Amino acid sequence: VNPYGEVSVTNMFGEEVGFVELEPWFVLPKSLRLRELTWDREFLLGRYTITARINRGYEDVVDEVTVSFWVLPWKIVGGVFFVLFITIFGIRAFFRSFEFKRKDS
């Protein structure tokens, strides 16, 4: 058989952000063959969905598979947690070191 197809990538807003066309490759009946794809993108953040539509190469049978995943860059997530930690720690230290009194008139 000679399967071929396409793979599309959509972001969490439903916009297509990537597309890869699969050239035909040969596969023997009742066997397993792995096909790896690469999609280079500089910055990814959020939820993505990959949809693969593969034509089996005979009788015009098309299989469709959808997989969703999240991408969270560790530098950005770590930076956000660090800033939140410093902010909360600073606010707590400020309120512990000063005493606020109401001025009686």
C-alpha cells in the first residue's frame, strides 16, 4: 500500500498555525511502519490540536486522528512564579514590619 495525507495544527482559538503534507510512502500489508514529522515553530504557548488525515492508499479510505496537547515554556512559567513569589513575599514583609494605627481625632 502507498499511504499519504496531511497533518494540520490549530491553536486554542481554532486558527490553523501549521500544515504538513505527507508524501506517499510504502507500507507492507499487516506490518507496522513509523513515520516521523517535524514542525518547527519558534514560540509556542497554550493548547494545540493536531489533526492527521491519512489516505490508506487503496479504496480511497481516509483515517482521521486528533490529538490535543499543552505547551508551557518553562522559562516563562518559571518567571511568572518567581515574580508572584517575590511580590507576595514583599507584601507580607511590608505588613509585618510596619504597624498601622488609626488616628483618633
